[in-house]
Amino acid sequence: MAFTAPVADIVFALEAAAGFSDLAGTGAFDDIGHDTLLAVLGEAGRFASDVVAPLNRVGDLEPARLENGRVVTPPGFAEAYRAWCAGGWMGLSADPAFGGQGLPYAVNVAVAEMINAASLSFSLSTLLTQGAASALAAHGSAELKERLLGRLVSGEWAGTMNLTESQSGSDLATIKTRAVPDGDGTYRITGQKVFITYGDQEWTANIVHLVLARLAGAPQGTRGISLFAVPKRLIGEDGSPGDLNDLRPLRLEHKLGIHGSPTCVMSYGENGGAVGYLVGEENHGLAGMFTMMNLARLMVGIQGVGIAERATQQAVAYAHERRQGRGEGDPVEVSLPIARHPDVHRMLSGMRALTAAARAICLNAAVAIDLARHAGAAETRARAAARADLLTPIAKSFATDVGVEVASTGIQVHGGTGYMEETGAAQHLRDARILPIYEGTNGIQAIDLVLRKVARDQGAAAHAEIDALRAVAGAATASNEPLFGPLGHRLGEALEDLSETTDWIVRSAGDDADAVLAGATPYLRLFALTAGAGYLARGALAASQETAGDETRERILLARLFAETALAETGALRRTVTGAGEALALYRLPDAVQPAR
């Protein structure tokens, strides 16, 4: 089915719910007003809808394949990628010194939602190249930036991220890939990496692989890991790509979804070692990789939003076309669109509300990142950095969970036809299911939230966010707009649940870390639901000041719907976080299921 980029919804979320106007005060983005934002996102929306969206089904039915040791991508992908680069989209928020456009990162995130909704398989390549460019910009030497960065920013060359290995999973301390100095300033890389998205493709003249490896004599664990830029083709003195480096894709993984995206097992150094360039300092590679990973985590969150948006659009269209059943007293020959049935209406409304809340969380995190980089006052930058750190794991986890939940509900709306591949509804769920897993599983994000982002600063950043949302709840309660109903009251109750649970996390982290970790995932959901409701309420307050109309009414009622449905969970989540640790500690699974006798 056709996809229409939700430009108006994204612009509204940025401006009314995420505080995009705060960026104008930094001095870095004086010319980014409403008209410019609308023009940029409008053009990106047309590209997503017209160029990329038709490839979504193509990539699912004609997946990437490995032929003669090289990857061949689905029809149309290479042409779309080159058009994307020609439009300047790859370097949207990159430094103009290296050919970027210097727009806010929040604009890049907003564009990414639409491209991901159009085709997740296609968009993964753009995410990784942008991430590689960010890591090199932050940690690369001047010489390395001169050689690589401009080509990555333009998209002339692509980038990848090579972290884990078959024995390691998320435990990077156990990686075995080796690096040996070659005496000329380069290193020889030997080893295998798994789960390498777009480890190979035929679109670009070169691919810059960012590879984690260990030097001889390096400290054990993650403190002994270094980061290297390893090009697919060796780079000549004039900067042009030459012969193939000593690396290759061994095989492609056979996956549940994102079939158009090649996920490679990569081999380095089968014939003496692949030539690589050190990024940053020896044994400090995780600092560079985390620059890439942290940005990637937010981008994965926005992928969840994109999948949720596309699944919602398809379900809404189907529910208005599909006729089945009738109202009380209607003749047998009358059939209603299933969207008119209350339970289907409940599902569709819930899909829209969850998508809007996840979008608002991701865009709030993106604006915080921009303020942390560009705000004039050091204190403002520090507060924004703490807020970005707090919101990033929430955005990654909640938005990707929403992508799966909404895609699954979309199948339910379609009924039996949704389970058939022909409708395309099942593809959304298959594609979305990887999102809670990669770039750090959602369980890892929850651990990061409770231990590093809440307990470590005694809940200061969390309570700062709670206090800001209390002001929103108070304004909603005091509003004279009848459509708000109990929105402010419900939000206030949820904020109390979140505040009390946050205090419990801080008190318990030192004495009973296992209990805190047992409740980490429900705590993250408690925070996400409350924050999402607060951001939607902030948008509703802004909408209530505009001219009354159907769009204003819809935005207010969507915020109210989320508050009256999703926030009903917060009390139960609070009790789960603070009270279920003992039960989980006492319960022990059997080592293995015993065979029947």
C-alpha cells in the first residue's frame, strides 16, 4: 500500500512537543524557522513517499544476495541511494567544513523517521554511514578526516559498524579480532565480525568499516579495545580507491525480516591482514564506537516510530475499506466499515497514540542533543547533555517496543488477511522485530537507565524532567479547554508514580542492585509512558492556543486518549518495580525441561 509521509505531524511534534524553537536561541541555527523546517521536511517526505516507499515490498520479495563473493542488493536500491546522496540528505546535519549542511540533528532525526517508514531495509545504510562520519568527526585525526570524512558526509563512500563476534554478543570484552602495527602508521587487522549491516554493497566506490580490535599486550576487557577504520578498497596517495583490501563478506544471514538489507559475516585478514587506520587512541576504541552507538540508538528508536507510522497508515486505510458486520437494527445487506466497530476503533486509536508518544520522546531527545552541542551557556549545555543521556535509552527501547506492538496490532486489524503475506501487514512486524534487539537490547538500555542515568546522579536528571512535566500537568489541569477532560489529573498521578519509583531506585541501587535490575525494564516503560503523555500534553496545550478546527481537536483528544489509557499502567508498573524483585529472586527456573517418563 502507498505511504504518505506525516510531515505535518512531525513538524507539530518538533515545534509544540519537543521545544524545537529553543534551538534558535543558540545562535547556531538562526535561519531555521517554521517555513524552512516545513520546506526541508516536505521535500524529504516527497522523497520518502515517491522514491523509497515503493522499494519496501521489492526488498522483502527480492532480498539481498551474495554472488561471487560480493553482495547484490534489491532492484532499485542503488538508484535510490544515489538520488538520496545527490539531494544532500546524507550530510544534512554534518559539519559544513566537510560538505555537510549544518542543520540541527533534530531535523536529521525527523527526516530519518520518514525514510525508515518508507523502507527500513533501505534506510539502514544511511544510518550507518552517518554514524561512521560522526565517530570520525569526533575521534579521527586531522589526516584521517581529510582522507575519509568528506566522502562519508557526501555518501560517495559508505560506512559500517563492526562490533561483535560470534562468541561475544553484547559482551565486547571478549572480542578476539587482532590488530598489529605495520610500521608505516597503519595496522593489520585479522578476525571475523558478525551481524554487519551493509557489510558489502555495489552502490559506492568504497566502504569504510569501523572495526573494534585488540592490540597485542592490551589490557583485558573493554579497556583494551581499539577502533580502526578499515576500507574495503585500499586508498591511494591521491585519495582514490584502489585494490581490494584483505576483507570479504563470508555469508549473509537468513533473517526474519529486513530482507533487503544485507547482514554480513565479515572476514578480515585471510591473506596477511587488512590494512586499517587507528581512530582515536590505542586501547580507547569504545569511546569512538560509543559516539556512533549512542547516535545509532536514537536512530533505532526513530526506526520504531517509522514502522509504527507505516503500520498505522495501512491499518487505518484497510479498516475504512473493509466492510463487515452491521449496527444494531441495520438490515442484513448493510455492512459497515470495520473502522466503525468500537474495538477496531480502539485498536486504531491506540496505534496512533502510541506512535505519537514515541515520536515525541525521540524528538525531545534529539533537540536535547542539539542544545548540548550548541547552547551558548555551559550550564545549559550540561543540563541538555544530562537530559539527552536520560532520554536516549528510553527513546530507543520504548519506540522500538512500540514499533513491534503497533505492527502486531496492525495485523490484528486486518484479521486473517493480515496473517497473509500478500497484504504486507506481516512484513511490518517481521521488520520491526529486530529493533528491540540491536544497538544494545532493550534490556541493556533499561540497565543503562537505572544504573547510569538515574542512580549515578541520585536521580537529578530524572527529577528535573519530572518537575518540567509537573508544570505541563498543572497547565493542563488549569486549562479552560473542555476537551482536556482529566488529562492534567491523570498526568499528575503518573508523575507521582514515576517520582516515587525513581526515589526507590536511588535508595535501593547501592544495597540491592539485583532488585533494581529486576525492575529496570518496567521502570523504563513507566518513565516512557509518563514522559510520552507529558510531551503530548505539551503539544495539546500549544494546539489549544491555535484556531479551533478538526486538526486542533484531534491533537488535544489524542493526548487525552493516551493519558486515559496508557497511563492506567503506571500504578501497576510502580508496584512491579518496587515489589516484584523478591519474588523474582526466589523463583528459579529448572536447568532444563525434563523429558516425559
